[in-house]
Amino acid sequence: MSNLPLSKSMSSISGMLCVVLVAKGKISNDYFCIVQTVTYAYIAYGYGLCFIS
């Protein structure tokens, strides 16, 4: 979990880019949203917030 601060930064920056690109109507927002979702899932898993049975 040593990469957790880096993943937090990546998640927040890609989330902001996703919102800006959606507001402008750009289709390239999908890539940033995927990166944000994956990094957020990694953060949640690192903190034990995922309920996988």
C-alpha cells in the first residue's frame, strides 16, 4: 500500500479532468473516467471498504 498517496492524486486529478471534459462535451472523457474509477476502487480496497464475498 505504499502507492496509496500516488493513487489518491491520480484519482482526484483524473476525476477533475473527467468532469471538465464532460462539461465541454468531449468524448475523450471516457478514458479519464475509467482511470478515476479504477484508482478509486484500488483506494477503497486498500482501506478495506470493498465487500467482496
